[in-house]
Amino acid sequence: MAVLSGAVLQQTAARFALLGDPTRLQLLGLLLERADYTVGELAAAAGVSVANASQHLRRLEAGGILGRRRIGNTVQYRVVEASIEQLCAIVCASVQERARVLVAPDTIE
């Protein structure tokens, strides 16, 4: 990794911290599968309250990962950060591979 300025390092750490919550990752995963969920739909799919989902969605929006649009009385969210799907895929694949290796029987004699 190249040497980065303090501001870039701070923003990078903030982005990783934003993605460090399991509920936010679950909501993000749902939005990566299907765009334009309402808060109620996301809350139901994630098994959390509407208030809890709304709080997490607002944080993801403030972090530039999600966008929202109002349609009548509802608000729909969608992923607007182009690189987030690739980032999630890389990290999830790495975690799954690590779990597979840790669970696999020791074959080295």
C-alpha cells in the first residue's frame, strides 16, 4: 500500500469502521442483491426494528455508501458507492476461505 496522507488514512479508517457493524453489513448485502428497498422492507428482511434499520441506513448514507430517494411517504435506499460490492466480495471470500482452512483437518504430516 502506498504511503497515504493523514486525511486519507482517517477517511479510510472511518469507512472500515462504518462497515464494521454486522447489522449494517446485512442491510448492505440486501441492497446489493436488490436495489431500492424501503426501510420497512429492509428491517423485515434483516429481522431488526424499523428504527434500528433507519439509524444504520442513515449512517451508511452519511458515509457515501448509500443514496436515498423519497417516493410519496416512503424512502427507498440503494447502493451508490461503485466499489463497495467488490470490496465486500473480496473480504467475504477471504473470511470464508480462512474459515474453511481452519475447519479443514490437518493434512500435513
